[in-house]
Amino acid sequence: MDFIEPHGLGTAMRKSVLGGLVLLALLGGGCASIGGLTGGSAAPAWVLQPPADTAEAWWGVGEGRDRDAAKGAALRDVAARLRVGISGKLDTQVSETNGKVDRRASARVSEEVARTEFRNYTIEQTAQSGKLVHVLVKVDRRAFVTDVRAAIEPLDAAIRQGTANLDAASPIERFVTLRKLGPTLDKASAQAQLLVGAENGGKGLALLDRYRTLQQQTTDAASALVFKLDAKPRDADIATAVGTLMNENGMRADASAGATGTVVAITSAGREDEMSGSKLVKLDVTLAVRDDRGQSVATRTYQVSGASRLDHGVARQNAIRSLLEAMRAEGPVAALGFAR
């Protein structure tokens, strides 16, 4: 269709009319595009500006394809801020202890917060924006603190009971006691970190400091022990495997004659066989631990086997490799015969 110029319309006026038509076209297209994405409704103001957190509650905003997905995202929003708060407090505490960073504690923060489930919350707002649902949740902060304290109490009681007579214990008893408490200390530390974030410091910091002290004592107890590996020359290869396990866990092992300390007496009985062209070796290995007073404190027996197409020597090496794997799987305390 031909464009018919109105009579007497000047060049400037023609440009103005054309420009206006173009602008109207662009505006119309833009509005159509936004409407197509949002379904004609904008997200509510609380999505961008949710209520501020208080001592009584945390607020979280999330979006998803449905209400449950949006709720989950909103709770993760709260958890993320909790994690940031914990990390900030721990960083401050670390800087006050000459920059000694507890890497394991930092890892436990992320793990514990990721597993945290907020039980006391309410959905305060819900809105639809196009294909997305927005949710505003309110988490009861005081109820969360109560739950965390309830989780810490039995753990802390077990730690206090387990360490009550620690000062009077022998080096091996001290080591075993602290190593057994390791998993409980880890759980209690993680809960204390959650308390740090929920209370913005408070009692959680004092608990965490005490647990870290005990964890350091665990490391010190291991390094203070010297295990004398007492084995006949034929079992020197088994003693090497036992020493490897100890070294991996911060303990010292000494196979030299006259070494002092806690003794690990190593004995074995072996049987060689052959089947379908393979050389077989079966070993019964006994580890007997005696303290520095010569008293028996633990015993552990292993039955392992190895095979080789070459000879019985290689089969024995494979059997000892299986022994080391079995000991690693049990951990240093149970591997030496101490109850878990």
C-alpha cells in the first residue's frame, strides 16, 4: 500500500509522524514480550524486599514451578544466610587464635547446614508470576535454637562423662578414650556451629572452643604415643603394614630393638595352597596390645588370604594388602582390638 502524504505536510512533520509510528510499534512489541514472559503479572514487592531477619525469626524467599518447590527454595535461602553467619563468626574466632584454620570444622558447617531441616516455619505469602510461584516463609528462630540445644545436650553429656577421668589415664587409655569420642565430638561441634549462627555467637562459641580443645588433645594423644611393633623376622612384612596404618593416623610406630612405649605384639600362622594354577596363602594374624606397664589392653585377630599366578611370595603380599585394607576400614582404634 502506498503512503499518501497529507497536503502541505513538511519534511520535519513527516519525520515526526514516522518516528511516532515507530515508537508506538516498539512500545507495543515490548509490552507484548513482557506479558508473554510474566503472564501479565509482576512479582510482588516482597520478592525483592522481604522483611528483615530479627532475633525471633528468619525470612526467606523462593520461587519454583509449584508451591512446594518454591517453599524448598525459600528454606534454602534461610539456610544459606545461616551458613554465611556461621562462617563469619568462625572466621572472627580463627583470626583471634593466630590464624589457625580448622578446615574440618569449616567442612562440617556446610554439611550440617545442608542437612538442616527447619521444622518450625510458616508460609506467609504466596504469589503467581507467569509460570513461577513465589513463596515467603517465616522460620521461628527461637524454636530452632531450642531444637539445636536439645540435640547438643546428650552429646555434651557423653563428652563430659567420657573425659571425666582423662587426666589420670595412661597414654594408651587417653588415646583410646579420645579416639572413641571422635564421632561424638564431630556431631557436637557441628551442632555448636549451628548454635553460633542462630544465636549470633553466644553459648555456641564457648562449646565450640571446648570441643576444639578436645579434638586437638586427640591429635596430641596420637602423636605422643610410640607403639613398639614386636614381631618375629618372618612377620616383618606384617609389622610394616601395621606401622603404615599407625603412621596414616598420626601415630608413631617403632620396630627397632629396645624401643619403649606401648607394645603391639604381632604373630601369625600361615598356610600355603594351590588351586587351578593359582598360588594361595591364608594368614591368621593376631595383634596383642600391651601398655607401658606390660598389661594386656586389647587383642584383635584377622583372617586374610591372597592369590597369585606367580608364586606364594606374591600371594602373601596380596594377603597382607588385604589385611591393611581391613584395618583401614575399621579405623585405628577398632583395628587394634579396642571396642568401638
